[in-house]
Amino acid sequence: MMMMGLYFTDEVPFSEVYVHALVRDEVGQKMSKSKGNVIDPLLLMDEYGADSLRMTLCSMAAQGRDIKLSKQRVEGYRNFLTKIWNAVKFCEMNDCRYDGIDMNKVKNIFNNWILTEYEECRAKTETAIREYRFNEAANALYKFTWNIFCDWYLEFTKIIYQSSNSDDINEAKNITSFVLSNTLIMLHPIIPFFTEHLWKEAAPILIKNSDKINQAKWPEKVSNIKDDNNKINSLIELITAIRSTRSELNVPANIEIDIVYSNISDELNLAIESHKNTILNLTRSKSMRMSEFKKNEGMIQVMFNDGLIYLVLKDIINFEEEVARLNKKLKKTIEEINKIDAKLVDKNFIENAPNKVIEDQKERREDYQSQMKKIEKELEVIGN
């Protein structure tokens, strides 16, 4: 190409070359028909969609490292597209739309928070694409879209929509439309078919500055945002800790609990008092109060690094049965670890087993180790 370009046009045909990674199978072996480990991209696209495969390859295309492709990874990114689809449907149900509000006058703390997170993602994505670090762009967009926008911000807006504050409601609808529209534009180079479809089908809730998304203007920097990230991130950590404790102790999802706390920082106390309704809704709790108290029977401490926070679970779970269940689970986990350890110190096994089998055993051991630590932590929580 270089020689023909110089010969026929007297011009260099390109000044930069991007050499992409080699796509291998899930264990890192080069694909070949003789090994029978070839993954047909056409079959993957038929099963999971072209954009799911594109997102998979892009997110793993780190410079200097080959891609280990598996159907499970493609399926995971198909779930990511489903997550976006459900988010769009939620926004349509709540009639989100952008009326051109002034970003410098946004008042609600959750709206300011998502704008800050969005701007951080936008800057990371733009820089990564310019520097050909496509995996970093894909992963930044994935984390922001799934973990921040869908899992948290849309949950926060549910509380806003249930309130009677029309200003907050209108502001949330505007910010949601703004962030969703620009996120789709940034995702378009990676998942073009899906984003183009949404650009057409979800037009009423999006900022449409072009008929087609591939002609849309790249998002510009959002400046002068009030940075309330620390407050909201502390709130998210608290809600996550309470949810995790509920889940670990098998508290039924349909049962509302009481939360008691003391000795927390002034900053966290202010966040709790300001957003108590949000915490109660997102943790399925009926009350949350500060109290100088001695821990009573039936109270479980939440592992949180700011003060003492307890869930009142008396008459909700049977502590003796829960301890017995966890001890039984711990015993079985330790037995599995011992079995794997016996294999890994056996010379015959190490010399004769394929590398893949050995690596699988090591990965299983790591999984069991993580499970063991989690169970021990749960037992510690109940014991304390």
C-alpha cells in the first residue's frame, strides 16, 4: 500500500498504523481448524448480535496484549446492551426530555453528582480514543453506563419522581436526557447498530442535533459543576454496606427492617438526615434513627468505616440456624480447598495434567478462598 500510494499518487497513503491484537481462544491458544478451537464470528453475531461482539473485542483490545475470546464474554456484553435498553424504557416511562436547562444552575445534589461523573467519563473516553486505547474507552463507558448511570443515578431519580418537588423532577428529566443522549453518542463508535436504532426509536427522550447518530456532534465539556461527589459516594457506600449485610444474612427482600446508628461523623450524619428517604427506599428499611445505645440481642453490625451502624433483625432471622448454615458451608468450602491443595502438591498430577486443567484448579482454589473469607466475615458479623 505504501509503495503503490507513492507510485500512483506521489503521496504517503497513511501516517499512522494501528496493529490490533491477535484473537485467541479462551485459554490463550491460537485458533486453528486442526485444534478445533475456532470461534466463528458469524455464529457469535447470529446468537448475541454484532454489537455485543464488537464491544467484547474493543474492551479487550489492550495494546501489546492478545485477546482471549469466549462466548461467555460476548454474552456478558449482550447483557450490557439489554441494560441500556431497559434504561431507555425507564426514561420513556418517566417522559424524560431535554429543554435546554443551564447546567451551571443545577440544584439537586444527585443531578450535580451524575454530571460530574459523566464529565469524568467523557474526558477519559475522548482521550483514550485519541490515543488508540480503545479498551480504556470501552471500559470507561461500560463502568459509567452500567454501574453509575443505570445502577445508581436512575435509582436516585425514582425517589425524585415520587416526591412533590416539581423543580427537582423537571431538572432530573432534563439531566437524564442529556446524559443518556451523549453517552449513546460516545458509545456509537463501539456499538453502532444498537445506538443508531435507539437514536431513531427513542427520539422523543433524546437530544437530537442530527437525523443520524453518526452525524451527531461529539459531546462538549460540561464545566462549573458543583462537586458533591464525596457526599454521594459516602451515601452509596453506606447503602451498599447495608444491602450486602442483608444479602449475606438472607434477610427476605420483602421485609422492611429498622436501622440504628451512633458515633458517625458530622458529614455522614448530615448526608443521612438530608437523604434519609433515599436510604430507606434503596435498602428496604422502615426506619433509621440515631441513638446512644448498647447493642441488644438481635442487632447485627454493618461493616462500615464510619461509626456504628446496626440492623435490627430480631424475630426476622433465626441466628442459631444462620450460624449453623454458615458453619456447614464453611466446612464444605475448606474441604474443597484441601482437595485442590492435595492435587497441586501431587507431582504426578502436575507432570501429567494439561496446563488448562492446572490453571482451572488454581482459579477454583482462589474462588473457594474468596468464599471462605466471605463466610468467616459473615460469622464474625453475627458473633459480634
